[in-house]
Amino acid sequence: MNACERLAAAANWLGGNDEQLSFGLRTAFDALRLYDYAQARPDLPEMADEWDESDLIAAQGYSPFELDHTEAPTSHEADTSGADKAAEAIRAARQLLDSVAFVAKEGDSTPVIESLDAIVPA
């Protein structure tokens, strides 16, 4: 699948979940992470709104259902997809790893830096 097709598949999958799940996701980037998590784990129910809270937390670090929707539906509002912030964090982590003077063994950071570079080139 190309990027457009992958985004459409993720949007279609997210749309098949309870809308409270989408309301509770902090960014669109989180939605993509949740979609990727679901695709990598066929042992989970197809829809994330059927998962145990522990599975949602394992996937995201938080439960999208933690917002209180008792009075009116609310959602996290974001100015961007969140991908820009993720890329900034990856670049910062790469720069830090590249500058670390002390590691357990020389070269320990090399595969991690290569992995980061594969996602977001320096």
C-alpha cells in the first residue's frame, strides 16, 4: 500500500470503532500508532473499542476512553496531526544519542541511530 492507501485504511478502521475512541485520542498520529498496533496483533479483537483497557494502554500509553463524556462529547483538540512533534522528538533523541560520551559498550548507540535515521533522516 502507498501512503494515501494506508491513511485511508487507517481512517476506515478508526471510523469503524466507537466514536468515543476517536474523541479520546490525543492526535491523529496516535490513531495511526493504534492502527499499526492493531494490524500487528491479530490475536486482539478487530476493533480497538473492544479491547481491554490494558491493551489500549500497552498500545498508546494511555486509554482513549479516559476522558469524561458524561455531560457532552468532548475530544482532544490538536493543531497538527502530531507527526511533526514525533519527528522533532526523534531528531532530538538521535542528536542526544550521537553526543553521548558514555555508553555500556562502544557502538551501542549505532543501531539505534540507524533505526531513527530510517524513520526521520537527520
